[in-house]
Amino acid sequence: MVERLISTASGDGPGGQGLDAAVIALRRGEPVLLDGRDSAILALAAEFVTDANLARLRAVSRRPLRMVLTRRRAVALGLARREAAPGALSGAVSIAVAPDLSAAVIRNLADPAASLGVEPPGLGTEPAMAEGGELAAVALARLAALLPAALVQPLAASEAALARRRTDFAVVASEAVLTRRAAAVGVTRVAEARVPLAEAEDAQLIAFRPGDGGTEHLAIVIGKPDPAAPVLVRLHSECFTGDLLASLRCDCGDQLRGAVAAITKTGGGVLLYLAQEGRGIGLINKLRAYQLQDAGFDTVDANEQLGFEVDERVYLPAAEMLRQLGFVTVRLLTNNPEKVAALDRYGIHVAERVPHVFPANGHNEGYLRTKATRSGHLL
């Protein structure tokens, strides 16, 4: 997801290199040195593994390489068991990589869209619980909007010391990555302008920048809503394919345009346009999910096959945007009970849930059915 790509330069790694440099390096397909209190590893995004990259890692250390996958991806590959306990699919696992395992096989372990119809290899080893730098490697891949999987090279103390002195590795503290991933990100109101819309000529567009310096979230304030009364609000996560291209695979475009029309009809309200493409996994990974859906997976299973949660969106920024706009009681235009619960959790009272349903179009029946039957949407 784009808003995760660049963070403020914080100098949180040895040599003055911070999280932003590590994210950029990972997206370029370069190894990153993750420095922990007791250990250090070199991490490479699994989707960028090549024979040349493998040789580069092995030139630093002859220790065995390890593959780190989210538990969801490991379960999808049959490398870990799906436990019944709540939260059992959270976290990540670490698997030893045999010296003769090719770069193509390693990439396929991370990317099911690239390995459709290919049986996963028998790795001959049980996965271990990932910890420390291994967890940070997967978290860094997520921050970079890549598949949540990494190839890691554990380093001995002397090897880590040599790696820190090299200028061709971005360096970041493992703790800084994990803290950034878990931290709640605030938003700052930065710019606004009058932007007449086809369905709402009296509209104001207000941009809010997240604290990590990433892509701005937008508020479309229609009319002059009264903060003293429950205001009609829609939380809309960006959807390039549906909103801009009018894709028929989803109902996002209908929901966006329908929300603007509904808010205008009631005399005013707010639409929050949130930078959370593909339920928070980003556009590239959404296209991978589409490829899996075309192969027979539904939207829930496709996300899990990729190693993601079913829905990775967060709504704390939305609550903060509403609070800064002066609205603390809303009528929420949604079919998703999680949005209602999230706003309540973050201090915005939802006085009423207003249904927001549109008919199927011949291409999205399965998508809508999965929303209702597996994600709990009230359709």
C-alpha cells in the first residue's frame, strides 16, 4: 500500500540510516541489514530473490538461509497446521532453506499467483516460530507494500560487524521496524480547496497527511453539515480499479458515487477517502489476489493465500479525521459492521448504520456473496 512506502527519516539504524532507506532498498530488491540487540540478519524481499541475490547473501555468511512467511501463508502451503484457537494464524514462521533450493522455488513459496498449479516443494523441515529480526523482516516487507515474506541470512557477531561497515546495505534497527508497524499513526490537516463535483457542487476537499509521511487521506465535506447533529458519513477505501476505471469486479465505484449522491440528497455530510487500496494490501497485491480469484479462490481465501489478513485496513486515521473536522456523532453509510465497531472503539459514536447496497452486475456476484457469507457484511 502506497502510504506505507516512505516514513520520516529517523536515523534509527546504525550509520544514520533509517527506516525510509530500508524500505526503499527492499523495494529495489536489495538486502537490508536488520540490527537487533542480540543478533543481526540480512533480509531480502522474497519476491525479488534471484540466483545473483542468493550468491550475494551467501558471500556474506555461509550460515544456512531461512525463509520467513506469515503463518497464514505457511498454512496455505501446508507447511503449518491451521489451529482452532483464536489468533492462531497471527505471527510468522521461519523455515530452513536447503542449499540447492532454486531462486524460482523460493519466489513461488512467497507468491501463489506466480505458482498456480505448481505443487509446493517438500522442504523436509518443520517451521519454527519467527522472532526478533525475522518478524521485523516480514513487517518491513509489509511496510514496503510487498508480499509479506522474506529470505533472511542470520549473521554471526563478527559478520554483522563487517556488514554494518559496508556502504551497500541499508541498515535499520529491528525494533524500529516492529515499533513502526504497531504504532498508531496520527494525521495532520494540511490543505483544502473548494472542488465542485458532478453530484455535489458544494464540496470541499481536505487533505490529511499521516504521521509516517505517506499518502494523504482525503475528506470530502459536502454542504455545511452541523457538528451538533449526527452527520451522514461514508468511510471509503480507495479502489483504483473500481473508482477510476469503473471495474465491474467489485461494487466500489457504485458505492463511491452512490455515497456522494446520498450525502448531497440529505443536505450534507462527509465522505472520507482513505488510502487503503485493496483492503490495505496495495494495488499490486490486489491484482495478485484477482489472479487467484480467477483460478477459483474467493476474496477471503485469496488474501490468505498471499499471506495477508482477510482485511488489513485500519480506521484510526478515519476517526482522527472526523474528530479534527468537529464530528463525533455520525450516521454511518455502510454494510460493514467492523467499520461501526472501529469508529466506536476510537471514540466516534455511530448513532445509526445506514445501509449502502447496490445490485450485482453480472461480474461481482461471487464477490458480494463472499462479503455477506464470510466477511459479515449486511447485504
